[in-house]
Amino acid sequence: MSTTTKNFVLGETPLPVPGKPSPKERKSPPLDAVTPDHRDFYQVDPALYIDPRYRQLEWDRLWTKTWINVGRVSDLPRVGSWLQAVVGPESFIVTRSAEDRLSAFHNVCQHRGARLVSDDFGRTSVFVCPYHSWSYDREGRCRSITDRDLFCSESLSGQLDIRQVRCDTFGGFVFICMDQNAPPLHEYLDDIPDLLAGYRLDELIVHNDIMVDLACNWKTMLDAFSENYHVHIAHPAAAGLVDDREVQMDFYPHGHARRITPIAVHNSRKGAVGPANPAQRVMLEAAGIDPESYDGDSGTVRRSIQLAKRAMTGRPAEIYGTLTDNQLTDDWAMNIFPNMHWSIHAEGVLLLEYFPHPSDPEQCQLHIMVLGHAGMNFVNYMPPSNDHVESERPQRVRVRHDDPDIIAIVTQLLWEDISLTAQVQRGMRSGAFKAIRLSEHEQVIRHQHAHIRRYLDRE
């Protein structure tokens, strides 16, 4: 087995970007330098994906200690606006408590434990418990206790306000952290904000919002979106647009990672360069190039699309003007540790988040969100909801992995991953399966496992 840790999975071919790479495109230090203990994870024990003891350990030492994205700032437009976020066994309320401040706290009444809100979004000046009408203000402070005179002092001793959690934002995303001792969000994200500045993430509009209950561990789904190795067989449509053997991988402190995947290129697994394939022709047409009269081949499509986008005027020129040539076509796949994945394109972002089940290590919840720049077309695998009107925020859709209509809701490409991860989870239960074996294609997975273990090893 090769033990190379170069940023490209195989070979030394640079990204096909004319001229010198932008500082934002330059490779990070190699994995050995950033996460030397990744070598402990060439093989991984399947128990990490199955055993309830690990589920509990992850909750106690990982989920409660890291920054977790729970929504968009745009979902909290006015004072009193709130959203509910469920992470494992906990529920949180994030609210705009003042014009310039967001506050977050546990969604639990201090009387008998009822949840104060049950909807995804709302707006209020006071949170009233639906069980016995205790009330709390937008900072989680207890403001009234119904029939307070019937409670003795012993009953009402201790903390009556709801425990707050830390709250911060980046790129229009709202993050919370249950650990008061964790580093600030800007320190936790390290170089990520600078790398992504050109995409103007804070301006993105929500175009689709889906919650999917899955029959797999949260890491099983995370792993699927941490490598390109499976694309050639699992995603036949996408295989016509990418070469999964040439992917730039970058590694950052705190477990974050990036993969830059050139899009609309010739796939070396397909043999010699030839005419533009059907998938490339779709992208040519989307860029305003007539595929019927296109005189290039499958090896020149990507550059032709970049040049066509550079020549555009109006709204596209405004969006594309802050991006490098690479960013005009390619997929910048950012993994924000522990559970957030951005598939970033010039026109928008496919957000995937993987949340643990409250009690079952072999279930999880996948949050899919499509975000785009106003007035821009989407890349073909992340369309808006069918009834979406750009001026209105779409309702959140909930679906199970075994729903017969799921493909129509999540798109074919995402369904291919959802169905495969369910099979993988079942296979990991086999007594004949002793180890997950990770290649140089799967360096990001090793990087993530090393950082998960660092949290689990803490007391």
C-alpha cells in the first residue's frame, strides 16, 4: 500500500488553471504535517459506526465541544425571529434578541422539561411553555411562573433561566457551541473564511431545505462526501464531468478539509480525449455555448466554459468578478469539522450536514440545503424546490430514506449516495467485516477520524 500523503491523490499534475494558482487555490501543507496521526487510520474499526458506547462518547466529548451550524442568518430577519435546531438529543432556540444580536439557548422549560417551541421557525416577543405557561424572554430569562404563590422556595431554588449556549456567525451561517471553553468560532475556522471570501456566502438565498432520516451512522454519510473515489461507479452522470483521480486535497487545523475537483474535464478512466460528452454538452449550453457548433473536445470544455463566463455581463459578471478561473467551474468541497459539508460553486452552494440520532448509532439525519445567488442559474445537481419562488423562503421538507418519492425530492445524485450508505451500514454489521481500509483517495476521511479520536481521548 502506498503511504504517500501528497495533496493530489495520484500523480503530480497541477490543477488546469492558466497561470500561477491564486493564493486561495494553493495547496495546504501535506497531511503528514497537519495531522500526523492520520496514519493510525489506514484501517478503522467498524465498531466506531455501530457500537452504542461510541455514540455516547461522541456526544459527551465531540458534539458538546465543537461549533455546529444550525441555520442561516437570513432566517432571523427581525427582532423576535427564531429558529429551532435539533442536534442529537438536544433542541435549541436561536433568536434575534436585538437588532444587532443573536442569542441561543436550550429549548426546554425549567418547570417540567417541555420544549418551548416545536416548529422550525417563528417570531415572538416571549416564549411561553405550552404545558403550564411559564414564560421566558428572548435571552432565555424566566419572566413569569403561573401561580407562583403555590410554589415553595425549595421548588424554585436554583437556576430558573434557560441555559444559554454560545452563538456566532460566518458567511451568513449561524453556529452554536455548548462548550464555554472551546476556541472562538473565527479561531476554530482558521483559514476557511479567507479561502471562501470570493464566494460571498453571506449573500446566498435559501432555495431548498430538506431533512432526511437515514439508516446509517452519521459518519457513514460524512465519509461518502469526503472522497471522490466512488464517483466513477456510483454516479454515472457525474463521471462524465470529473476525473476522480485528480483531486486537490487540503488539510487544516481542527479537522477541516478541502477538495478542489475540476468540473467539465475529460475523465481519464474513459480512455482517450474525444468529443464533448452529453454531460459536458449540458454545461456548455448553460454557459451560453452552443454544443452543436462547439469545435473543441472533451479536454477543452472546462476552459471554454471559464472564458464564456468571464465574457458575461450584468448579474453574472458581478458574481463571477470576485472569483478565480478555477472557481468559475470547479467544485470546492469544504468539510467543516465535525459534520458540515459545502459543495461550493460560483452560482451557489449545496450544504449537507449529518446529525447523530438521539439514541441509535445506526441512524442519523441528513440536512440538505440549496443556496444560490439571486438571479443565477443552478448547477444541475442541486435544483431549487419544485414550487420555489425566489422572493420567498421555501418550507422545510421532511422525508425518510425509504419514502417511495425520495428521488424526486433529493435528486438522483444524492439518492445514489443515500441508497449506497444504507448498504454500507448493513455491511459493517457483518461478522466477516473486520476493518474499513482507507486509501490515498480517502485521506480526508483519515484526517477526520484522527480529529474525532482527539476529542474522544479527552476526559
